Amino acid sequence: MSKIVIGRQFRGPPNSGNGGYVCGVLARGLEGPVTALLRAPPPLDTDLDLETRDGVITLTGEGGVLIGQAGPATQTLPEPPPAPSLEAARAAGARSLAFEREVHPPCFTCGVTREDGLRVLPGQLEGAERGVVACVWTPHADFADADGVIAPEIVWAALDCPGIFAWIETEGRPGGLLGTMTGEVTAPVRAGQDHVVLAWPIEASGRKKISGVALYDGEGRLLARGYQVWITPNRAPAPPAVAETATA
């Protein structure tokens, strides 16, 4: 068992960890595709226990509360669509709805004003089906090792929010919270190089939304991919009708 702390830099909602980042932390050290499940909002700036037992990694908080767990993939990863060009992805990102309304303003992945974040801001891809979103991401060297390779948990974080942006574009409704992410990083992601992030809607069932996500290098080679399950908020009920009062 080891102690870890999720720093405030890596928040998603204001007071909890970015789902993709935490899933990536859980996936570290596991080979091949991994399924990570979040059971509770990951607290920030707090000592948490990370334990590996029988090939399963668990993250627990105060009182042994289970926050998340990860193990070998239980979900088949989707086959991503072909990569759009850097030019098409850059144009899609310029149309991102994040510039109109931020999903989670302080989010490490999609916060528009986060200078210390990833600024992965996808938008509708021209000529693609509704909900297929893309953008260009150029990872900063601050998130790389001595060889310039981006840490896997940062790659998982970069693939987080695009999955819900696919559904925001599809349905025009607010965002959601990541519940489960199955993913794999198949090749090094390098700092300072332009990459294409792509996401698309797969299936919806009530509040549950399923998305596919992928990361390509500038030549269109697949570097990482994922399958996400999101839980979206209930729609606000319509206000009750107000009866008109007759006047004399």
C-alpha cells in the first residue's frame, strides 16, 4: 500500500479530481487495456491509499471508503474512426462549445482559463455525424519525463472531457460525471508535438451516455483510445403552470 495525493491542479469539478486523470493513476502499472471505475468523487489535497491486490488496484480514502478501482479490461475497446487531419481538427476545436459555456470552469482537461491545464477543447468535426468532435492537443513539457514522453495519467486526462463533449454536441444538454473508463495507451505521446483528439457518441440509455475517444499523432497513427460511461444530470423539471387570475 502507498499514499498518494491528488493535487488541486488535477481537479475536474471544483472540489474533486479529474475523472480521466484519476482513472489513469489507477491504471499505472497494469499492462494492456484497463477498466477503471470511479465509485466516489476523488477528494483533493488529501492522503489516499493506493493498493494492489490480485491484479486489482484500489484507491481508498478516509475510513476505507472506496473511491475507485482498476483491473484488466472488462470492456472491448471500440475501433476508432479514421483520424481527421490536423487542419480539420484545429478548425473543429475553434468551434468548441467550451468557448460559449464552460462545462467545468476549473477542469484540468477542458477549463478554458486554466493556464496550468491541458486545454483540450473539442468541437463538432465538419462533415462528420453529429457528435463527432475533435481538436488539436499539443502536450506541454511540464507533463513529460526526461525523454519527452507524456505521463500515461495525463493522456487519460486528455481523453476525459472529449467524451462528454460528444454528447453535449449531440443532445445540447449539460455535462456529466465520468463513471467508468476503459483505455489503453499503445505508443508514446510526446511533448511539443501536435496530436489529434477525437471523440464520438456510441450509445445512450437514460442518464447513461457511452462515448468512444481516441488520440492520434500528426500523421494519423493511433496512440491511445478509450471507452467511457458517463452519468448525466437529470433534466430540470418544467416549472409549474401559473393559472391566470381573472380581472374585473
